[in-house]
Amino acid sequence: MPPPPPAPVAMSATLAADEALARRRLAGERVLSMASGEIGLPVPPALRERLAAAADENAYGPVPGSPALREAAAGYWARRGIGVDPGRVVAGPGSKSLLFALLLAIGGDVVVPVPSWVSYAAQARLAGADPLPVRTPPGEGGVPDPELLREAVLTARAAGRDPRAVVVTVPDNPTGTIASPGTVRRLAAVARELDLVVVSDEIYGDLVYDTGAPAESPALHAPERTVVTTGLTKNLALGGWRTGVARLPDGEPGRELHARLVSVASQIWSSPPAPVQTVAAYAFGEPPEVTERIAASRRLHEAVVRAVAGHFTAAGARLAPVRATCYLYPDFVPLREQLSRVHGVRGGDDVARFLSERHGVGVLPASAFGEPAEALRIRVATSRLYGDTDEQRLAALAAPDPLALPWIRDSVAWVGEAVASLATTTAP
Amino acid sequence: MPPPPPAPVAMSATLAADEALARRRLAGERVLSMASGEIGLPVPPALRERLAAAADENAYGPVPGSPALREAAAGYWARRGIGVDPGRVVAGPGSKSLLFALLLAIGGDVVVPVPSWVSYAAQARLAGADPLPVRTPPGEGGVPDPELLREAVLTARAAGRDPRAVVVTVPDNPTGTIASPGTVRRLAAVARELDLVVVSDEIYGDLVYDTGAPAESPALHAPERTVVTTGLTKNLALGGWRTGVARLPDGEPGRELHARLVSVASQIWSSPPAPVQTVAAYAFGEPPEVTERIAASRRLHEAVVRAVAGHFTAAGARLAPVRATCYLYPDFVPLREQLSRVHGVRGGDDVARFLSERHGVGVLPASAFGEPAEALRIRVATSRLYGDTDEQRLAALAAPDPLALPWIRDSVAWVGEAVASLATTTAP
């Protein structure tokens, strides 16, 4: 075989960390999985039954997904103020696949926020594009600072590069924060000024703790150029079922992008799994048992995230208030000197290694999210702390105080001890 | 939004044709779908039940697929003389997605046979590669003529291009033929000489009519460089379930390619749908009800393909003996003069248009498979003729003489009339 070309991308950091932790657990080690954002909750019974009932569906169906799924997704968005013609909805085998196909369909280079989800930059490289990193404003993850975005795009264009899109995450992974409405509006204005497509990953949209203050979609402010993606992976824990949806813009440019996306989809995946589409159509209709389950998981995430966050702030880490998701992104910069002196810890990778090797707590360093190695930040996910069995996980969903459940209390205490040990001012 | 760049790829010709025919049918028109190779047969009951039982599986699981699925796929290949370490098996959401990810993982340009499946060349372009077309030997579809392959690769390299892989289809779509063992051996030798990866799409492997003479995999002759892909889309009609598997080579280069493929998969699809993986693990184990269903569908394809082929040869078209799949690829070149004179038909596109517009028979022109527009060839798929209901389709599978069933008899007669009308020597 030919000498292998340089690896185009590394393994997804979240999935790699997950598999490494699974191997350690299999080897008998006691480990706490806080590296990946996979939601450790069972399939809601109504959806399980509907998948079973759809087990005779084996036709591909239309490339962009079944009419029922597209209509249900359009209704889901309409209830959030961003209604869309179902003909502009494209379903795919996970929003990860849709995001990648969008980059192929849009072409050119793409701006990604720093920090941001592990796969945007890797997908850009696989699509033959250069990811242009732009920092988010302090305390507001997921949306590149609009002024820095303008500067970066103009500089890149002057250098002959071709940025055509900006990816945003609203609410944000990895920080659990939400870009302010003002930032989203300015982002939309700059995107219009620079003629950029906004790809808005809203997979955490249903996991905003304060349901009275939902995250604002750029689609509200730049409807003619914003593509929204979401799925059932986070709100309903159906990651392993692989179905996501994209909402393409109205108007002629949106029509063209839709046609290009469907063409790409037809060549690289054909259609999302048919039985899952049928369940997804039901779920996006938001019947009571679905909204109740989402509400319960949102409350559970919030309770556990806040308890874990308390340990980090008590240890002296800096942490923007977490307002959504099951993530926190503590910054140990106030402890820089002592971390270096006591443990030889000088960056996020060192923090993650310390927590993993000394305490069996798996987290991801900031470098996995596009930050420099010296950034003393890590991403911590609470979504695997809810139990090891369906019984425990259902109890966690139902509990008025999930922190009173022994398995959750113990896990949270475990993180607490690990963080306290990291923050100690005297050599161990 | 920025001015759209030139469309990187067109919509998959099979899927586009299918949707166009579905629209015509919906509008009340009487149409016969012979354009796409989607297998119109129901889910085997044992697999339907297993999917229902797996409806509580919602975890991603390992990127390359569950251990059970990888072991079952390795066993499937071992029974065909190409055993493999399950650690070298990668499952994906359909072999279409796996083929694309392989092109991304291998990098460089790729040789594709002419004619060949509609998506290879499109996928190469999406992966940023140039597809290098090389003709297959007369009467043997799916494998580029080894001598022409050598010439094309050396010429391309001399011109600064970087061909690193050759895709083959064994047995072949679109022609329903099988490359001879001698051709496969020479292909393997040339691939070794030129240091090319062979990507062998063997999705039709179980649909060889003479089970005593299976198609020979290049993995037998160039094991160190051959990747084999397959799935359950064709043998078990599970296209809509989206699961395929790839068998990576042994040895160090195979290990590297495996790691690269898993990295790409982790960034663009995460893992195949979990409940489907569980069923696929069962199916690749080939229990009796699965092998019986595959045998029944193979007999059905053969009976109907032969009957349809008879109409084409009776009309004067040239046709290599169909030995596998549900396809035939008749060549109207012996009728060139009369087709032009009587109907103004001057290429495969004209033939397809004539059959569709005059007779409601949907087929694909040779141009969809990379052939020039003047090639008077079309691909005809019989896989949708088996019935409109599950009852009819099960009866077709069970029938000792499927051609005696009225709905199949009528459809075959319909094609026969359409072909006879095309071949008429006098103006209509």
C-alpha cells in the first residue's frame, strides 16, 4: 500500500476518551466517566414501543427524510419561533453527519468558535476547508466574538482564503453557557455584512435550565442565511439511534443550499435509518410524555451540574454560570502558580491527566476544544453520573433531590475530592 | 449568502430516479420502477423481532461497531475464505458511508471502473479526489481491465496525480456480471505492482445465482491491500436500516488504514444505529432463517432477471449473461441505425427517456454509470417487480415459479412490450 498520507484527523476526543475509560473499567479499575457528553439515561418507553412497531420499515424513503419527520421537525421549530416549510428540512443519520454534509455543500473555509465542540474543526479539515478559529466573548460560549469574526474573515479574504460559513453552538458545548441575545444579533449582522452562512448547532436547545429564557437562535435575526441543526441525542438521550435534522433557510439561496445538501446526502448516506425516522417524527411532535421526560432530564442535569460546579468554585477555579447542557468548563487560572509548584500541572492536558491518573476521573482538556495546551481549562460532563442501571437512572429522573441518591452523591463527592486534591497548596 | 460554488456533485441518479417515479405514481400515473436497485422485499420476521427487542439500546457504543457485530462479520467472511480479526472490522451506517469514509482515509485519487455504481465517482469528488475512469474487460463488469489500469495509473502519476486506490464491484452493479477469477488475480497483481489499495464492494456477494461458483474476492489474492465492504441492503433488503461493514487488511499498513478509517468515522458519524447493529450481528451469523431468506430472494431475482433479459435479447439487444444481482445492462448497439431512424434515439439517455415517457418504465441510462451519452446502454433493475404489498412479496419469495404470479407476469410483459416498441423497425 502507498505510504500513508498524514492523518487527516485524529479520533474524536470525546469518543476516544470514552473508549479508553470503558477499557479501564473493563480491566476492573474504578473510573468516573465525565469526558463525553453521552447522556446516560434510558429510552423513554413510548419511543421504545414505537421503534418496535416500526421494525418492519426497511425502505430508504426520500433522501431528506420522511414527510412525517420533516413536518414534525418543522412544527418543533415553529413552536420556538422559527417555523419553516417542511420542504426545507433535511434529516440525516445524526446531526454530526448533517454538519459535515453542510460543510461539503457550502464549500470554502469555515469559522469555528474557540473553544468549541471537538468535531467542527476536524470536519472542516475532512471537507478540505481550513477552520478559522475565533474566540468567543468572555462568559459567552458558542458564538465567536462578532468583532473578532469580522476581523478574521476580512484578514482571511485579504490573504486569498475563502471563508463562507461560521459555525455556532447555542446553547454551548463545552461551556454550558448561552451567548447573549445581543451577541447573537451582532453575529447575525456581521454574517450578513460579510455574506456568511451561519450554521447554528442547537442540539442543546431543550436543555436550557430557565425555560422562560430560551437560547436565541441566529435564525431569528438572519433567517435568510442561517441553517439550524438539532436532534434527539441530548434532549432524549437517543444518540445511539442516529437521527438529526437540519432547517435550511427560506428564499433562493436557501433553496440552492438545500438542493446541494440533499445531493451530498444522497451520495454519502442515502437516508437516515427508517424505523428511527418514524420514532423521531413522533418525538418532534412533543407529546406530553416526551416533554415530561425532557423536563425531568433538564432538572437532573441542572441539579448535578450545580453540585459539581460547587466543588470547582470551592477549590478556587473560575467558572461562568452554567445555564444549560450537562457541561461545565472550569478555568484553573487563579491557581496557576500553585498547580505548577505543587503538582507540576501547567495546562489543561496536565489537569485532565492528574484527574484521570490520580483519581480515575475522566474529563477532557481545553485543547480538545481548540484551545492552546497552556489553557488551564477542562470540560466536565455530568451526563454519565445518573446511574449504572436503568433502575438507578429512572430513579434519578424521578427524584426531587437527585443528590440524595447514594450513587449520585458518591460520584459528586468523588469529583469533589479529586478537585480538592488538585487544588491543595501543599505537596501531597 | 455567498454566490453558490459549482455544485460538487449531482443527486444520486438512482435515488433521484426513484423519487421522480414515486411522484409520478402519487400523481396517479401507472409506472414501473426499474431504475433503482432497492430490494422490494419485506423484513424477515426473525430480524423484525430482534429489532423490536433491541429498541432499548440507545448508547453509541464503540465507533467501529459493537464487538458482537464485528465478530459476526468476521465469521461471515471466514466462511467465504477471507477470515479476518474482528479488530479489523469497521461497521458504519451503510456501506455507502463506509466507502466514502475509506476514500477520505486513503486520500489521493481513485480509479473507478467504467461502467460502475453511480456514487463512486461522486464520492471521490466530494473527498477532494479525481476519479480516474478505467474500462472493464468485455463481458466482465466491476473490475477495471488490469492492463488499462496500469496504463492509467502510470500516466496519471507521470502527470503529477496521486492515484492510491482502485474501487471494484464483485459481483457487479450495473451489469450483473462477475469478473473472472483470472481478471481478479491480474487486478490484484497490478494493484501490488503499483502499490494501490483495492476497495472491493462485495454488497452483491450473496446474490450469485450459481452458489457453487461464488465471486472471487481480490482479498484472496492481495490480502495485504484489499478492503472489502458489504452490508445487509441487498441480500436481506434492509437498505432502510443503514448498516454496513468493512474488512480492513491484516498487517501494518492495514492497521494504519484501520486507525484512519475509525478516526474519520468518529468525526462524521460516531457509530451505526445501535439497535440495528444488534440485528446485523445476528444476521451476519447466518442462522437458517436468514440463509433461507437469502436463497429465496436469490432464486427470485434470477427468475425475473432471466425473463426480463429474454425480452431484451429477443428485441436484438446485446447482453452479457447475467450471473448475479437483480440487474441487467443491455446494449442496443446492434439496433443503432434503426433506433436513430425510427425514434430519433441516439444514446442511453434517449433509450431511458423513451421507455419512461412512452411506457412509464423507469430505468437508468449508461451515463449514470460513467459511460458516454452515446453509449446505447441502460441499467434495468428487477428488484421492485416482486409486489406492491408484503403479501405479494412473500408469495413471490415462496413461489416455485414467480413468473406465474399475475403481478410479476404483468410487469415482465409490460417491460417486454416497451422493449419491443423501442425495437420496432417501422415508425409508430
